[in-house]
Amino acid sequence: MPLSTLGTTVRKEGLKISNDAVGLALDRLVKDGRVHEHPIARKASNASRCFWHASAEAYVDRLLVGAIAGGGEWTESQLRKTAKKAYHDLFDEAVGRLITSGKLFASPRTGATRRWQTSQPRVTDGLTAAQRKSLEAILGRVNALRRSALTITEVLAFLDGDSRSRPATVGGDAKPPAEGLTPETLMAFYAADLPRREGLRSMPIPWTWRRYVEASERRGHTPDMARFHKFLQDLAASGRIALSRHDTPSRLSEEELAVVERAPDGGIFYYWTPMDRRP
């Protein structure tokens, strides 16, 4: 909503206040994290600043989630059109969050145009006709030396199934979840802190970390930050939660920076949001 529209709305409620004063009040709310300033499409000097109750990233996320809700496949330009041009700089990160949460996948279709789809592609979908033909030729040579011949269908099914059934590991061994931390306890932490968010659904990771530390100490356990982050990453990868970045990480305290996780490009994953309320 533009600042000018907000000023008019406030004055209709009977409060005599200038748009400049409304802007100062909004700046204080932005500083407190209760309101977020958004990019504006017009570059003119008299363009009105825009604000919303959630961040620009959350706004773009909501638009993209709505756009893909019915399932299907889209070109990159089609998805980009779901948001106004002023938000296009946030598009790539928003798509990245959908990929991380398991809601969007890169299409295996080849060509100059990038495509995205809501169904997880099979590994072999990316094979070209020439590659399939080569695979069939290799299979013919192999079958000549086998007692029981394999069909191309069986080979393709093996390739697809192997890629999906192999568990993700770190250093060769999958780590168990952090002691005392389960989806149920995570949602209990979320419910305990949600009233402090005053209507927002995203939850600061440092808040949840403190809840986890307190719960661990009560049980006589040592909190494990690495496993805490791994636990959130696994839930994000399975689509149970979504991770999102902080708009202005320079404002974070040293204590908060020690808890949050950094993205490969240096960004800060500061919030997590449940994709549903089920544990």
C-alpha cells in the first residue's frame, strides 16, 4: 500500500496528520520489524513509498505459491509475470525457496527456455532420444552376456529408483535428528512464540534455537547447533517448512548471527515457516 493511501486512510479515521508524519511513524514500525517497506515500480522523484505487513520476499513467495497451486509447468518468464516488475529482483531467491521446500523442480526438458514444474521429474526424463538409443545399444551388448536379459524399461526404472531411494548422507553417514528435537516439539516451540509475531507466520530461527536450548537443558542434554540446522534443512527439503532470508542482516546482533545459517551466496536464513500445521 502506498504511503499516500495510508495517510488518506488514517485521516478518514479522524486523525489530523500529514503524510510526512505518517512516513516517520512507518519508519519506526519498519525498524521494529512490524512493517516492511517494499520496492516501488515508478522511479519518479514524487513516487510514493510502499509498505506491507510482511516482507517483500514473503509477498513474492505468496504470489508464486498461488501461481503454482494448481500444478503444471511454466517457463521462467511466465512465473516472473506473477509479480510486478518492481519485485523481479527478488524472483530468483523466491524460486530457490520453492525448490528448497520441495514445491518446485527444474524441468528436464532441454532448450533455450528454462522451465519449472511442480511434479518431481524422473532422472531419466532428462535423457534425449539419442541417449536412450545409445543406452539400448549398450543394453543389447550386456544382454548378450547375461543369462536373463534386462529390458530397457527395467534399466530406466532402476536408474530412477536408485536416485530416489538412496538416503542423503553427510560424510558417508546420515546423522540422527538432534536430541529431543522432533517435528512435534518444533511445532510446540512455534506455538509458544507465535503470539509475539503479532499476526506474522514466519518464525525467527534464533527464537526457536533458544526454545530448543532451554528444553535440552531441562532434560540434561547438550544442544547441538549443527544437528539443529540439519534438522531444519531436512524439514525444508521435504516441504514441511520453508526457510527465508532476513531483509537487512546488518541489523542482526552478534548473538543472532551466531545462530542463523548462511546461504552459499552469503545471505542469512533467519526465518522458518511451517507449510502446514500438522506435526
